[in-house]
Amino acid sequence: MKCFVVLLAATTLAMTAPADLEKSKNDDNFLHNCDFVNFGLGDNDQNPWIHYSCPLNKPPYMQCSRLELNDCIINDHGVLRGQEKGGFAKSCKDCVYLHEIGNLVCQCAFGNPTQFRETHRYLDQDVWLSGSKLGCFGMKSSSKC
């Protein structure tokens, strides 16, 4: 009987593992599901955005999605954090985006406006795929790319 229970548990685990793996590919993580297009800093380097091409269920099967990061991130005393309409870029500079890992790295002011320190934020903490568009909090991306 014990062998049967162990065998049953092993079979159940083996059958559910592939589904869990497949689910991770089809989740709302834009890094898993979308193709990176580009990153820009916007007007006066103060309106950064990310641009991805994400799957669509009907032709043309891919849709561009451009998300303004000021809508998603705040500079909280030199630390990037997720917050709706955070406007982090007003107090940060020299931002780069490491798209392979979804990491935004900036020099951000802390204490006073002339002191900066390096800080980063993994965008998959705050940005997700909603339908075929990137989104964060209550904000959705533009499809005008």
C-alpha cells in the first residue's frame, strides 16, 4: 500500500510539473512573452519608456506596446520603487535598461538634488502584460510605437 501511495504521488507530480512549466511561459510576465524592441529616454531625457512587441490572438499576431516608465516608478530618496504616476525621471539621470533581465539602472538624487547614487529596479515587479499590452498599476501602454 505504501508503494502504491508513493507511486501515485510520483505520477501526480510528474503529470503536473509540465503544466506548471507551460504556465510560466504563458503568464503575465512581459519578459517571458514579449520581444524587446527598444528603450528611450524621451524628451530632455526625462520621459523614459520601454517598447516591446507582444503576442496578439488575431492577425497580425503581434502588437507593439510602449509604456512610459514615469507612470510606474518613483524615486524614493534614491531608491527606485513601483508607484502609479511616480515620475521618477525628474530626479534621476543616466538611466539605462538591461532588457535581457528587465533591469532599469539610474543615478537618482537622494538627500539633496545634487547628490546621486546608483539604484535599479527589475521592471517585472511593476510591469505586466495585460492582453497584448504592457501595463502597470492602473496604467496601460500606448500602441502608437
